[in-house]
Amino acid sequence: MEKIIVRDVILKQNRIEYKVELSNGIADAFNQPFEYWVEYNEIVESLPKSIAIIPFICNVLPIVWVADAELCVPEIDEDFLMSLEKTKKAYVDMYPNIAFKGKLREEKVIKNEKNFKNEKRKSTAFFSGGVDSWATLVSHIGEDELNLVTIWGSDVKLDDDKSWKKVENYTQKVADSLNLKAIFIKSTFRESLNYTFLDNLISGKVRNNSWWYFIQHGIALIGHVAPYAYLNNIDLHYIPASCSAKDRNKQLASYKTIDETVKMAWCDVVHDQFELLRIERLKKIIDWRSLTGEEVVLRVCYSDDANGSNCSRCEKCYRTILEILSCNHNPADFGFNFSLADIVDVQIYFYENHKRLFVDKDYYYKRIIENVDSNRCDLESTGLFKYLKWLIDAEDIRKLQKVKSVRMYKLKTKIYKMLHG
């Protein structure tokens, strides 16, 4: 059996390093030379190693299960260890066509006792600035002492200092404006993995063969919170839901049935706002903004050209822009470089990407269309409906191509091809 052996967990100032030995076969799952470390914006030297090892285990254990390998660790937190069988079963239930074997072998099990009682519940929540994380923020800002967590190495690469600085400044600005604390974590958890190898491990068993999207990102992200939660007496961690119980998509690495099995010492995990559709989460954010008068600048973009901001031109930006418009609000008030004249570009984008949008992401766009239809009276009163009317028929490309801007685009494209061969 292939082995991953953790020889040592080194705690130095704000950094945790994992010294690991890999057998030849399983070494292919990792980029070489293998380097795995995590940094926090506070000193972590007082951590017990049974807690410090959790980020590594959460990232690597799914590899062990799917590749039928063995992970050997010097020590582990008892509550976390007890939760792992439930986590494994949740994966098995979600992906019955994937064999989750492998095993974890620990030399020592440590019971880390909770020896405090907070006057007000202390919680952490992942915060990217997107619709899902803002929905979690506005839902719990009044009831919890909330800490916002952002991880460098997740969406922004470790060598992209410029983009990260934008993200860091953005998160800090949000936290400061609401009297919250911002926690920044830096980790090689993605850069250390060989995704070509890992995607091939699940090839043909999940859509797009994506290890990150379907296997890794849920518990891998959660595990990074464990050291901070232990040092700061955190009661609860929120991971914002990205899909909904009402959606047909029931397979995703971050899902209620998986995330909520993880227990980090005394800290429980909540897969938050799962009962709401994305557009319902957006309405909650809009209502909170209207009620409090607080600024809400969304950061939803995953374009490489966005540099930590919104490009206002990719699928995710266009989707969010349409959602905001369908709720009778101006996207420019939520962090997008967008005017109503730009709706022409959205129509053309819909025409060019019709199959992908209404096959892979139809559960999002059908909700937007339904929202436009149900809000028609309000949208007409503000004059926005005429910019969204085309969406009612957008599912049918034959009707979409009758939109004036699309017809002009087709004509210009035809003329260009005639002139340039």
C-alpha cells in the first residue's frame, strides 16, 4: 500500500510546516519538490500538534481514500478523528461510483478539552466577497462575534502579489467598516498538488473531472480554520453554501452533507444558507443594504484578468449583474463597472455561449428569468424591464437571435468573414 508519512509538524512563529515522506506511487499526486506550509496572521507556536496537523489531513485524506493509500500521522485531535468516518461516509454516499478506501493511522490520539465559555458565540466565516459569503455575513453579523477568513492560495495564486493585495485590502475594508476582525491565511495547499494526476483519478466519474471542484475544496478549506479556532476559542465556523437544497446539483466538494461532518476539537461547522437559492441570498444582501445603509461591494469574478476585482465581462460577472438587475437594482452600486448600454454585450455573450449557459448553468439562469417575470411590474415602473425583456425568451436561441443587437452582431460577423475570407 502506498504511504504518506508525516514525519514532523514544525511550528515557527506564524507558520506551520509539514515534513512528509511519500512512497513512489503516491508521490505522483503531488508537485515536486513537495512543500506544504500554512501561515497565519498571528503566532501559532503554542498550538498542540494534534490541531496543527488538521489543515494537512483535510487536504490530503481524500487523496488517500480515492488512491487507496495510507496516511500516517504522529498525533491527532480526538474529536476530529471521530468525525472522519462520517466525512468518509458522506463522500461515499455522494459518489457511489468512486471507491473510497485507504486509511489513516495515528500514533497518538489527543483529547483537546474546551475550557472556556464565551459570553457571546464566537464564529469564523469564509469570506471571498461573493454573493454566498456576503449572505452569510449579513445573516450572522448581529448574533455572533464574527471573524472573516480569507485564504491566499485558494482563488489567488501565491505568486500573484498584486491581486492578493487587492483582495486583502478589500476584505480588511469590509471588516473595518463593520467592526469585524479579518483573518488572513496563506497556504500551499493547492500549489502542492498535481491536478493532472488527481483529475485522472476521478476521470469519467464526475463532471469535468475536476478534483478541486468535486472532491477537494470543501474540507480542505475548512481544515485551515482549525489552528485559528483553537487559539481564539471559536465556537462555530460557517462555510457559505454555493449551491442550494433547491437545486438539482447534489454533487460538490463543499456540500452540507460533507462539510457539517467535520468537527475541529470543540468547533463545529455549519454549511450556511443552504436552504436558499443564490438569488434569494442576493435579495437578503440587498434588503440588508437597504435597511442598514451599509456599502456592499461584491467580488465575484474568477477571470484571470480581473486581478482580484470584477472584470464585469465574464460569465460569473454577467450572471451576478443580471441577478441584481432582476431585483430592480443597479449593478454599479454593488461593485460592477456596468451601465445599461452594456446590456448589448450581455445579449451577444448569451448568444455566443447559449449551449453552455443553458446546459451547465441553466439552474442559475432559469431562476433569473423567473425573477424578471415575477418582478415585471416593479421593473417596468423603474424602466429596467425593457433591458431585461429579452431574457424571457433567452432559453430558446431561435428567439434570442431575433434581438436587434444579436442580429446586428450576426450581420457584422458575416460581413467580416466575407471581407477577410
